[in-house]
Amino acid sequence: MYGKSIRFSLLWLLISVTPLAVAADPGGAEDSANAANWPQFRGSDSDGVAASSHPMRWSETENVDWSIDVDGEGWSCPVVWGDNVFLTTAVPIPTDGDAANTDPQEYQSGSAGRRQELTRLNYRWDVVCIDANDGTENWRQTAHTGHPTIPRHSSNTYATETPLTDGQRVYAYFGMTGLYCYDMQGRLQWSKNLGSYEMRAGWGTASSPTLHDGKLFLQIDNDDQSFIVAIDAATGNEIWRADRDEKSNYSSPIIWQNSQRDELIAGGSVCRSYDPMTGKLLWQLEMEKGRSSATPLAVEDRLYVGTELRNRGGDDDGGGYLFCIRPGGSGDLSTPPDQATNPAVLWKQERSGIQMASPVLCQGYLYLPERRSGMVHCLDAATGESVYSTRVPGARAFWASPWASGEQVYCVDTSGTTHVIAAGPKFNVVAKNEIDELTWSTPAIANGAIYFRTASKLYRISN
């Protein structure tokens, strides 16, 4: 989203149930762990691939194990470790004489003035642990109480960044409100204030952290002083920090574990790769402008990264390209406008369709849903060539990122409808599962279940 994982409103209906098989290495310890856990935005490998089977069809009552109300606001995604589901939420709370003004829906006007008024509300930022088996609340901790330090867009929330867990601790990043670490029983281990900075047009923040080798990585791009930082996960101590020549971005960093080395990838107007141990810049790639909201995708020795096409007369007009990058690059990997490849760039696809939702790979094809028109774009992952671009019948805008399971791709639109598309060169919707609620959060998939967050509820969907 935004890594994430942001937004609101529409329908629930019924449909029957078919379980789905997922390709995995049977009996492998790593696959077993991946099937049981969904520890961060887009899963263990940040790729949106489900490692356990789950229903292909569901309805409001069919294949729903439980549903619970979630108070407050938040487009952060649920994360799962074993029998624990973790959520974050920002809950408006009344102050004396202000009880009538604690609903963020009162501030859904798009004007900058109305956004600024949100900073006058009192909030509490909560981290919640839910029992995956029955939906009961194991614990809830309030990380912070106070006024937001920055405004946000009417479609954003103050809990948009997805938390993560390593099975020992839970890490909740609330953008400009702070970073908080709890043990699995909900005891605060440490917290860290990383500063508050102005975001573009008062739109707020969205970039989720990632975890590797005992380090948390946060991409804090803003209009004041952008940087990327590595934090010791056990202690909260800063290990390294690298300044970035970037303005506000919303994509999340990922770790690319390829055949040559581990790389920390951060999108932006320039995509950059860092050594996760030291913060040393390894390479950079000019994205030819656009807006960086979709999170990069790494699959073995291929990295896919792009920016949304912008054509509104701003200084970021451009973009829309999707690049496929080989491992081992160094220095400047940028391609001239009239050149699509070089030794590090396998291919570059113009007007790829990449927007807010992060791409997913399934059966050799890349899928990129659009946020405005309900379109989905399918590219050949080997060549970058367009296979098809089509409007999904009845689909609303896509903000949540898709996931892949077996030979199907699951795309959730803002109405809460999940459109299930069969992977392959022909466009084919094989199921349509409707939930009548605004949905911007990307689901988590673990232990054969889908954890589906809407604007006000969390569902567990399984056989």
C-alpha cells in the first residue's frame, strides 16, 4: 500500500466453497513455518504468495469461522504467528466537551483545512493480539495517547503501516507517532521516536517496516529529511542510518535474497539497493518519475519495481514503468529513455499498469490491479510483454495488494469483493466473493485461513 497496505465501503453476498491446493515443498521446515505464519506485509517473503491452502469461495456466513468488530481506524494488515493474530488501530477518544467530534468520518472532506483539523482530535494507538482459533482478544496495549503530529488524507488512517512479528516480539510502527516493541504476552520491551516530518500535501504515511537478521528496516521518506534506518530488533538501538534524496513515498522496503547476496530494496523516484548490514548504497535506478506506492517484488533472482504513472501537471509527472532487475548490479543501473535493457535491467515495460497495489507473480505471470478503474494488467514475467489489460466485471478500485494461491490470483476491491482470477494468458474470473464493507487492507493467509480486515471488522475464512 499503500503497504502496504487505506480506504472505505460496499457489499456482502454468498457463494459456495472449494478448497485450493498450493504448490509447496512438502515436509520442508521452512514451508511449514511459512504456512503457519504471515509475519509481515505480504507474508514471510514479502511476495504475497500463500503457502497454505484456503477456500476459493466464501460468503458472509459460509466458510467464516468467526468475525469480530475492530474499533478505530486502520488500513494496516493483520499479521499471524501460530495461534496469534496481531492488529494495529488508531482509536479516536473523546475529551471534555469534544465527544461529538471524535469520529474521523466527520473529517472525510478532501480539503487540506479539514485534514488539519484531525490533529486536534485525541487518539489512542493500540496493538491488539487476537486468538486465531476463536477471535477472542488475548491482550490489547495502548502504545501512545495524544494528538496526531501530522494531518492525513481523508482516505488514509493513522494506523496504515502493517506491524510485524518474529515469534519473539511484535513490532508496531505508527508512522510519525513512533515505533513500539512488545513481547508475545503484550509487555512493552522498548519504544522509539524517529521524528515527525511533513508529508506531501498532508496525505499522511503508509510505509511498513521489514525484518531481516535481527534488524528492523524503516523507510521514512517525507518532504523534510528522508532516510532509511536499521534498528536492532531486540534492543531498539539504531544500527545505521542512510540519508535519502527523496520526497514523500509510500512503498515499503523489502529484503531481496538472491543468489549473490542479500539486498535491502527501497522504492522511490530512484529505486535504491542497500547492504542491510551496513547501509552502504549498492546500486540505484532512475524510475523516470511517477509516484512510489507499490512495494517492490523479489522472486529468486528477479526484482520487479515500478512507479505509478502521473500526468496531472506536477513535477513528478511520468513513471508507469515496471523494471525487471538481475542480481549483482552496482552503481547507476538507469537506462536512457530510448533503451529498455542493460546488463542489470532485463526488461522495462512502459505503461505497465502499476499503481497502488503491489504486483504478484503466479504461474509465470505478473498481475497488477489498478486503483481507479477496476482494471487488471497481466504481464509475462520473463519478457515484460503485456498479455492482457482488462476491466474486471463489476470491480471497484483496487487498493489492497493481490495474493497468489496455487493457480489463482485473488484481488480485493474497495467494496470488499474478492475477484479470483485463474492464472494464465487468458483472462478468466473463476469466483467472486463479496463482503459488504469498505476494504483497503491486504489479507493475511496462514494455517489454511484468510484473515480479512475491513473498515470495521476482522474475519477468519477457512474450510
